[in-house]
Amino acid sequence: MKRTKIVDLFRTPELVGKEVSVMGWVRTRRGNKHVQFVALNDGSTIKNVQIVFDLEKFSDEQLKPVTTGSSIHVTGLLVESMGKGQSVEIQAQTLEVFGTADPDTYPLQKKGHTLEFLREKAHLRPRTNTFGAVLRIRSALAFAIHKFFQEKGFFYLHTPLITASDCEGAGAMFQVTTLNLNDLPRTEDGSVDYSADFFGKSTALTVSGQLEGELGATALGAIYTFGPTFRAENSNTPRHLAEFWMIEPEMAFYDITDNMDLAEEFVKYCIRYALDHCRDDIEFLQQMYDPDLISRLKGVLAEDFVRLSYTDGVKILEESGHKFEFPVYWGADLQSEHERYLVEHHFKRPVILTDYPKDIKAFYMKQNEDGKTVRAMDVLFPKIGEIIGGSEREADFDKLNTRIEELDIPMKDMWWYLDTRRFGSVPHSGFGLGFERLVLFVTGMTNIRDVIPFPRTPNNAEF
Ligand code: ATP
Ligand code: MN
């Protein structure tokens, strides 16, 4: 169908004075008995185009179905607008109604809705200004991520979503099975007989593509993954989803410093991309939710991230005199309140914390000479806390194997992972960025459920 997107009406001066054809959903209709004004949105931009209906040309009867939420097709003359805040409007010549929206039942009437209310209407909330803005920003960030890595010569590697390795330790897993749960096959000792299951073994949804990513990096040099990840963590926080998207670059011949440099360049690139390409949407969100949004985004771009060891970070927290809900001491897994204290109060810019105690980090991280810490790095952001987690990987077969044995990690299905260290092992590093945490930061939203179209959280898999 021939139409002009509303976003193009506002950025194509040559269209003024021409006849245009637009299609979209009605946000509001108001006016008097001579003229009616319809604000139309088609999702291409936060901006509505105003359509002017002269009641000498259109009857009440014709306009009656044009209510909030209905979908219409209008042709008319694009003219410069006198009204405040809009550069162009359309003088309607023809009107076609595609679909009506009963004012008594359409839930998104023009009054402002709470985000909680809209979560219950997640199937329709993309039609609101807020979610239109968030989803356009999300899309732009996804593109920026591919652009960043492709321009650097990284290859996009597709790692499996169904996995038989249960040792990554990043979080609890969702089991995948075709067994009849009401009639489970049993082995002689009474446990479930997974040899009768679809894959002939127990499988689950992946918590991370990293281990397979390492196979890619040690062949292609540098790869990134960008796909869904699943964690059955029963943590109802504003920063955790059961299904989220993760970006995991993995690079051969990168040490921890190279890894930090890449992580910093990468997030800055994404934020700058959003500021350059999603200005209207970010300005809208700033105005509605977060007056400091743009200055916070620019603040992150302006300065180098602080780089600090976990040990020094803990010292700062211990000496701060601040009363934290969770105790802080060397060896403690830092909570988001601790991370945010360092970023928001102490340094007032993002912090990359390195060299964590080995006992609170994964088995594959490179062990430091001190025997106590590993070459981990977490990137901590204002308002978010941890946005990236990564490390230099242990490249030494014996050290890695010893650690696996110490931790009693079931490696029977992981022989292939150790082959990266058995054959042509190289220093390498990587990290994982939680996509929704990045979208949270860029949009200024405060609940992760509001930056993914259909959130999956404990007790919620609607839509
Ligand atoms: P956290 O301590 O915040 O739970 P984590 O240490 O479990 O995070 P990693 O295993 O290092 O996280 O995962 C890498 C990145 O994925 C994190 O830095 C974060 O941005 C993101 N992430 C982790 N868990 C979730 C989740 N449940 N929902 C959304 N994003 C997540
Ligand atoms: Mn976690």
C-alpha cells in the first residue's frame, strides 16, 4: 500500500505542498463543529501528525468511528502548521477507516497510564508513546551492536540455546525435556532415565553462550554472540529477567586490559549511537521520567571509566561509613547497592572492578599469581550496578583442570571445552553485556520489565 511514514513527513521538506497518504492509529480526536483535529501515530516516530478535518467536507457520521486506537488511512495536502510544536499538518481530503476501537473497551485511552498498568497490557503497550520510544531505542541499540562488532571484524557466532552442559554456573537452568512428567522413565536406582529423553541426555536452556563462544574465538579470532539467554533465578528484582538477551564477545590474543578497553569502547559506542539516532525518543523519556537522562548519558561518554581492583573497591566501601543493607567484606559478592555506591557516590562515573576473589567467580577465569583472585572484570554503571561481567580466561590446561576438580564440576559433557586448552591454547578474553541492562540505562527506565516487549519473570509468561 502506498503511504508515507509519519517520520518522513517531518524530515522531508519537499513534501510540503504535496498530497500525501498516511496510515496509522488515532491517538486523540478533538475539535468543534467546524473542524476536527486527529493526532495520528504510525509507530515510525514519537511524533504524531495532526490531521485537520474540515466538517464541510466530512460528516459527523464519517468521523464517528475515528476514536482513540482506531486505524485509519488519510490522504490530504501536507502544509506547514501554525500550531505550536508541530512543523507540518495534513488537510484531509479522503478518509478510510481500517479498524475501529470501541472506546468502552480499548484500554489505552488518552489519559496517562502507570507502567504497572501497562505491564498487564503488554500486548498493546507498544502503541503508547513510552513503549514506542523504548522499543525504537532497543532496535537502534541492537543495530549499533552489530555495527560495532562487524566494523571491527568480529564474526557473529550462533551458539546453541539448548545445551547439555550444566556447569557454567551462571544461574539456575530451565530444563528442556519431552519426557512425560506424569509418567517418567526410571533407571534401576529410581532416578529419571534421561537416556529415554529427546537428546538421550538431560538438557536445559542456555545461561550463556560463552563456552561455545570460546570455541569460535579460538578459530575465527574474534566473535560475538547476540541472542536470548535463560536463567531460572527466582529473584524478583528490577534488573533480572528469566529470559534476556546477551551480547558475548570473545577474543583470542586479548588480555584483561584489552578486554577492558573493548568493553569501554563498546558501551560508549552504543550510547553515542542512541544519542545520535534516537534523540526524539530519548528527549521524550527524559521529559516524562528522568530529567537527568541526557546528562547522565553524556557524562558516561565524557570520561574514562575508573579501573580499580575488587580489593581496593571493598576497602573504599568498608571505610565509607555508609550503612549498607548487605555486609561488605573481602570475599563478599558485591550487591548492587555496593556497586552503585562506588559509581554514584564515590567516583561519580562508571567503574571497572577487576581481580575478584576466585571463590565468587566462575571456574574458567584466569588465576592470578596471588592464588586468591582471578582476572575478572565487572563494569559497573550508575543506576544499574553491574552491566557487564567478563574476564581473561584461564588458558593453562592444568590450572583449569585443577580448578574444575576442586569445584567438583561435572565435566563429563564438557570434554570439548577442554580441547580449546589441549590444542593450540591461546590467551583469550571475553565478556557478557546484558542487553536489557543497556536498554535500561539508555532509556532511563527503572524496571527491566519495561525495556523488553514481553517480559518473562517468575510467575509471569503472559503474551
Ligand atoms: P547479577 O549479579 O546482576 O545477577 P551476574 O553476575 O549473574 O549478574 P553474568 O553471569 O556475569 O551476570 O552475566 C553477564 C551480564 O548479563 C550481566 O552483567 C548482566 O548485565 C546480565 N544479566 C545477568 N543476569 C541477568 C538477568 N537475570 N536478567 C537480565 N540481565 C542479566
Ligand atoms: Mn545473576
